[in-house]
Amino acid sequence: MAARVALVGRTQKILLLVIAVIVILALVLRLIRRGKGPVHLAAESCDATLWSHVYQAQRLEVVEPCTEVEGRVVSLTRESDGDLHIRLDVENRSVLNIYNLLHTHGDLVVELICEGAARRGDAIAACAGFTPRVTLPSAGDRVRVTGAYVTDRDNGWNEIHPVTAIEILE
């Protein structure tokens, strides 16, 4: 009986040690792989008025107020807040953080605000009276995206949000 109690105690200690190592590794990876802001553009290159139509803007930590990135469009998904999520396989991989690598399959999220009908109450209010003027790409297009480079605190990943312009390159 004493041997069994000792075995259970040892198993619990090993399990706690494994959990502690995993937590420490996750914290280290987050600190190491935060993502690096892309090029800095003059403020007038981005439309600052878009921020008044961003749903829950306080969740976005601005890293670079106006920048551009290039890459290939992987997919487009309409969200319930009216935004169009574009997954972009970026040429400059340094803009990605660990959450982009794990949760978006190594792609940068690009959000066109109010591109569709918002189905959430507070998102409906954010999009009221706003008509987007951004060129819509298709999956496979190589594009240059101009907008604010931010970290979405709710999801953890880096993204371009809001998008001022998309230029189709190929």
C-alpha cells in the first residue's frame, strides 16, 4: 500500500513538472515571437476615420499605425461583425507572432471592416452609415495591403486592421 501511495505521489509530481514546463515554454515563446512591425508609412497613407467603424477597437493594440505588407491571399471569410477576414501568406514572415503560427496556420489576418452585413448589435452600430471602398481580392491573388498593424488581444495574433487599401499585384 505504501508503495502504491509513493507511486501516485511521484506521478503527480511528474505531471505538475510537465505542466510547469509547458507553461514556461509558452511564455518564453510568446516573449520571443511577438512579431515585428513592418515598414512605417506616413499617417496620411492610412485613413484614420476607419477607426470609428472598427468593432470593439479597444481590443486592438496598435503596433504600427500605418504600414503595408505584401503576400498571397489564402482565403476570405465573412464574420458576424460584418468584417471580411482575409488570410494572407505574407512575404515578410517577421510580422507573424506565435499565435499566427499556431492558430492561423502561419498566415497574417487582414480585416476589411463592415464589408458585409453585421449580425451583432454593437457591430451593427459600428458599421451604421459606412460604405467600404476597398478593392476585394480573390483567393490566390498577390496583393499589397495598407492599414494599421495591430495585435488582436482577444485572439493573440497580429493582423492588419482596419485596412485602408488593397492593391492587386498579379
